Amino acid sequence: MRAWTVASPDDDLRLRDVPEPVLRGGGVLVEVLAAHVPAYTGKVVTGHRGGLPVPLTLGPSCVGRVIEVAPDVFHVAPGDIVVDTALLDAGGGDEILVGWVGLGGSGAGGERTDRMRAQWRDGVFAERALCAKETVVELPGADAYPDPARLAFLPWLCIAASGLHAAGPLAGRDVAVIGATGQLGGAAVLVALAEGAATVTAVGRGQAALDRLAALGPRVRTHRLTGDRATDAAGIGPVDVALDALGATPTPDPTLAAYDSLRGRGTLVLVGGVRQDLAIPYGDLMHRRLTVRGSWMSDNATVSTVWRLVRSGLLDLSAVELLTVGLDRPAAALDLAERTTGLGFVALVP
């Protein structure tokens, strides 16, 4: 079959003919229908997001149709439409993202995560994929969904939802999404609206992307970051929940502005890629009874919850611009993905 592979640490992403995956214990063989190509995939390939367990077929998540299951797999069956989340959890903080960079827990990894990566190395940027049974979630009724490629955005919606759920129920509460002009932030805006937030303040730097988010409806407010912490805090809040979905930033000020924007008993959830330390004022956190939470990836229950929102129409994926690519030109696909952000994403349709 054909697949996008990385052969060595200094290799580019290349289209190659590779052997068909062979079903084995604990595995689910799927036909890949569509896979999200994150905007930062090029940086993953060049090593700027951590080390890849090369050689491998790249790709962190997909929507697919089950071809065959191992004898010890009972929760899905041939013909089912499923999401592969890529998150393989061995317990005790040992987690890997199959076919991708990133480790759970401390992020340092160890002997057990090395063994996990040795057993489950290849991802889903291919015509077919062998997935660990723990990473596969059925989407009941998805065979009737009119545009399956759009479902490739589900894993990002689920990452955003897991972060929002860390702050408790959203219905009737004021929510802010910092970094809303990125793909993860845009996903968080959609989830917050679908789950009944009273208002959603979309915060970012790109005015065109903010305008597009504002067009989602009257519950959406926008704030364009100024770089001044006090000004940004006033523009964001007051809110009950702030979700930080920012990527790498030169200073922690936007995240701290989100902290400052919280009402008493509010919650700040960190789900992005900020590489800064945060100076949290002890007394303020204590006296205002604030909560700061971290969230990484998503569990399978959240996948089912988000799928129900989509299937019911409460979360309308037509709001997201879908750009599709095939396997033939990986370099061009990575370039397109890097230029696509906000309420838009690139899906590989093999």
C-alpha cells in the first residue's frame, strides 16, 4: 500500500510503498477514510516538536472503516466507522501517541514507553492502518454522515472538549478561548457553543479569523490580543472559564491575562503549547478560590460525547472549512496545512 513515511531523523516526509499492515493480537485493521494533517506537521517531521520513533508511517489520528479485528477485540466489528485517537495509555502515567510525537505523564518517557512505541509505531497517513484496540472508538450512525472527511476533525474537537470539561459543565457560563484563531482554539469555540455556554470570547491575533468566529452567532465575543496584560485581561473577562490553546509564545502574558480575567471560583485550563513558566500569585489564587488545570489529549468517553453533539446537529461541522489532499504530494500537503488555521483544516483522503 502507499503511505507517508519518515525513515530517519534527517529524512523528509515521503510517499513510499510499504507492506500492508498485518493483523495481530489487540489490533484493529482499518481502511483510512480521512486523517487530519495538523498545521504543525512539518515541524514534527523536522524534529522541532520532539523525537519521532523512526522509521515509521506518520499520522496521529483518523476516521476509518474497520476491515478486520483480532480475536480479543469485542467493542468494534468489521464495517464499523471508527475514530482512531492515537492515544495509547498503559496506566501509571505511561502514554504515547502512536505515529506521532508526545508522551504523557512527565513527558520524559522511559523503558515502558519505549516498549509501547516498539509495538505500536506506525500511524495513519496511509491507505490502511493497524490500530491498537484501546485507541479506537466506534461512531454509531457515522455511515450515514454525508461528508466523512469532515469527521477527521473530531479528534481535535475532543481534545478541546476534554479541556473544557476539566472546568465542569459549561451551560450558562461565560467562557474564553485564548488562541481561538488556531485550529485547537477554533475547535474549542465550537464545542463551548454546542454545550450551551452563555458567551464565548474568542481571543487571538488574526483579525480575519476572529471575524469568522464572530459570524458563528451572537453568543461569540472577540478580543484581539494587544500584548498588554491588563488591557487584554479587561478585554477577555470577566469569565468563568478560560481555556488556553495558544501555541509557543514569546511571553506568558496572554495566558496570565486569561488568569486575570477569571471571576471568583473560576477555572483556567491549559491545553496548548506555551513553553513559558507561569508566575501565579499565591494569595490571589487562594482568596478568589481559583483553579488552574492541565489537560492533555482526550479519553474515549469524550469522543462519544462529541460525536453525539455532531450527530444531533448541535455541533455543525459545516462551520469548518475542509481542504482535502491525496497521498501523491506530501510536501505540498504540509505546506497547505501550515497555511491553514482557525476554522479550517486539511484532511488527507487516501
